[in-house]
Amino acid sequence: MKAWEVSPFTTEAAAGKLNFASEVRIADCTLRDGEQQAGIVLTAEDKVEIARALDRLGVYEIEAGMPTSSKEDRTAVEAIAGAGLRAKVSALARARRDDIDEVAACGAWGVRLSLPISNIQRLNKLHLDDAQYLKLALEMTAYAKERGLVCIFSPYDTTRCDLAFLKQVLGELGRQGTVDRVRLVDTTGCATPHVVRYLVAEMKQAADIPIEVHCHNDFGLAVANTIAGAEAGAEYLSVTVNGVGERAGNASLEETVLALKLLYGVEVGIHTEQLYQTSQLVEERTGIALQAHKAVVGRGAFAHESGMVVAGLLKEPFTAECYIPELVGQKRRVVLGKKSGAASVEAKLREIGLDATNEQVQRMLEAVKLEAIRTKHPLDNQQFAAIASSILDASGIVKLT
């Protein structure tokens, strides 16, 4: 059975413009940057449970946290690194030997070496000029390799840096061979897709080092920017479940993965039927409730109320949806409310095992609309069943199908 129906113009519109890597991998950041969303507190037990869910989901790499931030985080990173997961496990470190030592001591596969590269970040936070920055980057990446760690260099605030200096740093790192991957970070979420595409291309010219894209959502562009990075050849995409993260959040794993799979035909190894279940776990553990209309995993993502929409949906689901809800572990719902039509009422009657004449259906529809307007809420099955039974009883007919 066909599971999706997307625009037929996708291939033509993208002709000659896409440069996807031969393999695109997901590096999930829920347990580190996701927890940095204000108000989120994850215990070590929470993190291990989420890490196991991410592993089942099929992510390539789990960024498990920053061991030096707290004893709880160190415990979590150690537990996740020792959990026997298929996913690679990395942890964040500042450009300091003792931080790198902590990551190595936890048994992590890789270290994410965080060193801001934009002038506004490094001059105000670290007081490093260009020469000092380059020297520190070369020394710390070399030390990470000495400790036996895969080194992912993160010159954050990349989208506001001096491009010539970024290319100089990448060129030196490439020549020294101390970096396994470099991260393009849109720290304040101020980039656009064309900026990310441009920077990925420029970075690839500077050095033959795999690139990871990590985008924030301050303008609602994190997913678009992440996909733009993949279009330009970025091999790794840093995302979080439900898009949790600092301020307005990060690129949503579920949206990024599904768009790549359905709109671009790019597989990233994710078992999409587990997306909703994983989303619910993260929602529960973080305490950050999703908006009902959140794409892919929102509770209303496959809910339909409009009478015209439902009438078409019941005949052919792809008139109202471009992919089936089961693809992401969801279910379709017909909602009864102010905007419903007769087809919706008939569908609900079948759902609860009742039958009615056309006249009775119209009376039920009128009652449903009035109740929805009165309460400013849709009706649940119990409320509708009460209305339906009342009208059927008044007619002296209750017919079970």
C-alpha cells in the first residue's frame, strides 16, 4: 500500500542543485543541547531511558551530555557509554585538557570540542585573538586524538564568524589531521537556508573534513537550514527530539528525518514508525508540552474537523494528507466540532456502533455544532454518543450496526 503522495515537481525543481553526501547520518543532541532549554531537568535515569529509545530509533550518534557540568551529567554519560548501544556516544568538552580527560574517563567514543569562533563570542568570552585561537584549536584537537577519542570540532557561532579566518582554521586542522568532523553551528538561529548552503560549500573547499550542521530555531528555520546543509553535502545533521533546545529550540529530529525521507528520498537509518513513541517519552521526561499542531508528532497532526476535508478524506486519505499517520506511529482522528459535516457524523456513528437516518444525522450535526460553539471545544466520543442516543431514543429507533 502506498504510504505517501508528495509533490511531483520535487525532482524537476531540484535538478542540478542538490549535492547530498553518499551517506547522511543523524547525531542526536536531545540529551545535551535539548536539556539546555530553560526549565528542563533530566536525571541520569531519564537520560539513559531516552538514550535507549534513540538507539532503538536508529540514530547514528548520541551526544550524551557534558561530564563537567554536574555529577549527574557525568553519571549519565558513563552509563550511556557503557550501555552497549549500537549508537556512537559522544560528549561535549571545552577546549581544556581536564575537560577532554573527563570525556575519555567516561568511556565515550568521541569528544565534541566546543570553541566559539565568531569575534563577538571569543573576544567577549575567551579573550582570544586569531593566533591564540588557532594555537588552542590545534593543541586541543591533537590532545583529544592522543586520548583515543574521535574529535568533533565545534567552532560555534559559525554563521557569524569571519569566513576567511574560519577557512584558515579548517585548513590548518585538515593539514594536521587532528579533526574527524567539524560542526557548522548557527548558535543564535540567525542564518537562512542559502547562508547554510553557502557556508557548507565554503567549508568543504577549505578542508576535506566531514561537516555536521547544528541549527537553532529562533526564526523557525532550523529544520529548513539543516536540510539546506544536507543539500550542500553535510554528512551529519545535529537535531533534537521535539526540537527542544535553548531559547526557541533546535532542529526537530522528526521533521528533518521525515522531510529527507519523503521529499528528497534520502534515508538516514531512522525507524520512522517509532517517532511518535519517542516524542512522547521526551515530552514526558522534559515536561515540555508540544503544541497540538506540531508537525509529524503533534496530537493534532492527523486530526480532521472540516466537513469538506473529512468527506474527501474518507474516500481518499491523500486528499487531506501527504503521508499516512502509521508511517510515524500516529493514528488518524475525525474530530466533531463547529466545522464538521454530515460525513463526519456518519463516520463517528460507525465508530461507536450506531446507525441513523439522514434526517437524524442532520439533527445530530446541528446539536454537535451548537455544543462546540457553546463550549469552544470539539466533542469527544462520549459527548457525541449522548447526543446521538438522545436523538435516536426520541425517534424510537436505536439501531446497532
